[in-house]
Amino acid sequence: MRAACGSGWHGSTALLAALDAYVPQLARTKSDLEDEFIFVCQRYDIPLPEVNTYVHSIECDCHWPELGLVVELDGGGNHNSGAKRHIDRRKEVKLRAHGLTVVRYSEDQVFKTPAAVATDTLAQLEQRRRLA
């Protein structure tokens, strides 16, 4: 599409701007929290993860398959019950058994301290790069 946009073509500037703003990962998110984490990744130059994909039969919020890193995002409503936390921990153990690193961030962390989340995510990615 970029190649088809040329000087003098009506709408080319708007189309190029839309292409620049397009983030395909947002089509797979299921919550404002997941959207915000993707925006944090963009803002802090973190490579964008795969979103809501299955890894070893477990749906993961964010996954960097080439580095074996999974980020799980714990929103208030979905992760408050003891039963849900128990399920989350079982999934985490299964993913770690397959050699993956699993990191969890709360809704509060992502929305209120995005720089800290970004710093930690980048550190986790770098650590996994060294192991690869």
C-alpha cells in the first residue's frame, strides 16, 4: 500500500498516516489493559509481542516466541478471586516447565507506573536474549 501512495494521489497523506498508526496487535486484544500494555511497548520501543495466542495449549496475553517470554496482565475484575489466581498459577507453572519465563503485571502497574513496567519488560527481554 505504501508503494501505491504517491505524490499527488488524493488521500495518500491520510492513508500513510493511518498505516503509520496501525498496530495489528490491537486487533487481538481483549481489554483496555491489554491495549495499554501494547501502547507502553510502543512508547518505550519494546518489540511488540504476539497477543492472546496459545502456547502449549495455554492462552497467553503477550508472548515473544523467539525469546520464550510471556507477560500476563492481571486486571482487577478477572484476577481477584482465589480460584482464578489458582488457575493462573497452574498455567504459569506449566509454561515454566516448558522453559518459558512468565512475568505478571497488574492493572495498577501498567496504568500508573508504565515506565517501571517498560524497564522491567526490557530487562526480561534482554535476559532472555542472553540465554538464547
